[in-house]
Amino acid sequence: MARPSSRRQLVSNELLEHAARLFTDKGFAATSLQDIADAMGISRPSLYTYVRNKEELLAALVQDVLGPTVRILEEAIARTDAAADVRLTDAVHAMAVHNCRNTTRFRLLDRSEPHLPPELAAEHRDSRRRVLALLVTLVEDAIAAGAVRPVPARTAALSILGMLNWIAWWYRAGVDDPAEDVADVMTRMTMAGIQRDDGRSPATSPWTAVTQLREDLAQLERTLAAVVPPETDRPG
């Protein structure tokens, strides 16, 4: 599907939005090009100026869902001017905003995935694997920098993606908070779940780990003493 600039770009974007809504509501097989032309308020011959067939529209929609996500993550990894946790935080926020602004397309992709043509399905699987691999890298970088707890990076990445992908099923533009505000909340929740809160860097040697463990035990003793006096906690 050709996508030049200016007016043609605007019409192409509107076309994709109408196609995504119709494919989601009626199903890909039950939606005709005439349905899309009617939704656009143009004739079917005019529609051929922008697209040749439904399959071309579906391919463009699939690429538009994960393509920007891949770019967000690649750009975050490529940044050398920010700390690892900042890069991860910014990427999660940008992905949340993107998902809020493309809920119809995400729902379409979820419902259409089992019915995608083989070549398009393979492309989509590659994009999904790429997204996961890039996000795992960002989490691993943040762990190595000591900004994130040493959690399993793949599990953390899948959890983040699961939360962000679910946006498509509950977010309502114009009803819920603006996309940026929703992204702020979800990003804070995400990072609060994995960030270190003790200000320490991860242990780089066994003896450093032992020292940190002793500090933790000392803190635990102080906490327990404040709740249960030592003499009342002894047997006999």
C-alpha cells in the first residue's frame, strides 16, 4: 500500500482506521471493499487509488501495529545519553502511548492472527519475537546497571508486554484519561514492580554479596526489635 505524504497520507491513515474497525466488527472475510468505500464516503473506484485489495490493507495494518513498537525499542537501546533504567522507563511509556492510540488495530490483530496468510503470519511472528528480544535486552541492561532487581529478564519482559497489550481491550479514547496520563500510571506501576529500592548496586563478588546479606539481616533484626522486643521472643 503506497503511502506518500500530505493529503494522500491523511487519506491512507483514515482508510486504515476504517478498515481496522470493519475488520474487527465484521471479520476480515465478511468485509468487502465496498463496505470500506462506504465508510470512507467515497466510490469503490476511488478506493483503488489507495489500495488494490483487502489483503494489502490487512498487511499494512499488521505492520503498523508492531513496526512502531520495534522502532521504539531499537531507539531506546541505541541511546547512549541515558541510564539503563531511564531507557527502559521511556520505552515502556512510549509503548503504552502507542497502544492507547491504536486500540482498534491491536484488537484486529489479536482476532485475525489465526487467519493471517502464511507469509504475513510469519512476518508477524518475527516482529513479535523481535519485540520480546529487544525488551529483554533493555531489562537485562537495567539489571546489569543495578537499577532493576535481578529478576528473570524474559519473565519481566513478558509481564510488561502482557500488561501493555491488554490496553487495547479496555482503553476508551475520550472516556478514559488521555493516553499520556494512562501511560504515566502504567509506567510507574511497571517500574515500581522491578526497580531496586535500596539504592545498592548488585554484588560483584561473593564477599560483596555476604556483606550485603549481613546488612539485610541487621536491618531485619532492627525491624523485628521494633515490633517484638527481644526478651519476649525468647523461649522459656
